[in-house]
Amino acid sequence: MGIEVSSWVVERLIAEAADAYPLEACGLLLGHERVEQVRPCANVHPDPARHFAIDPQALIDAHRAARGGGLQVIGYYHSHPLGPPAPSATDRAHATGDGRVWAIVGEGRVGWWRDSATGFEPLSYRQAGG
């Protein structure tokens, strides 16, 4: 199982993580059937060096835009400033099993995961033009 990602998305995610360092970057993955856009969001967690929480208003606004015909919320991204691009114990504890895609940036790479009812499943990705 995999996901299609616009060609510039991976570079953008890595750049967002580098810009936020030493804090965790976070945001939304938007598109129609593929990740077409990265929307950075404020990390409102009280301990942003070790955890992330996407600004709730940004999430509400994105879902409103999607209902109005805009890009859909395909998933979320965040960085692990000092860890690998894989779900941490905290990520697993806060997962909802909603089927959304998670992109996790760490060690200069992006790991792609699906938040399934049985836990995180690794996703392959294919870069597409645009």
C-alpha cells in the first residue's frame, strides 16, 4: 500500500523540520487522492521540543475549506528533532485509527504511515509531478 506525493512535498517537509529545530514542526497534508499541499501549523503543545499538537483552529479551518470544495485533509505531519522518522510511543498512544496518513520527519528523511485501526502501517510513497 502506498501514497502519491507531489514532487516538492518531501523537500518541503524536511525544510519545515529543519526550520523548527529544536522544536517539533507540525501541520496538515492536503490534497485529492494524493498529497498536493503541506500546510504548516502552530505547534501549541506546552512542551513543543518533545511533543506536538496542531493548532485546533487551523484544523477546523482546513476541514471547513474541504467541505467547501477545497483540498481534503489527507493527514498530518510532524518532526522528531532527535529521533527517527517512525511513530514514537507517544504517537502510538495518541493515534485514533482514523485511516489518515502521517508523515514523520526525522534524521533528514520522511517516513510515511497510515494510522489504521490496528496501529501504524508503513506506507511506500511515489513522487509525482506538480
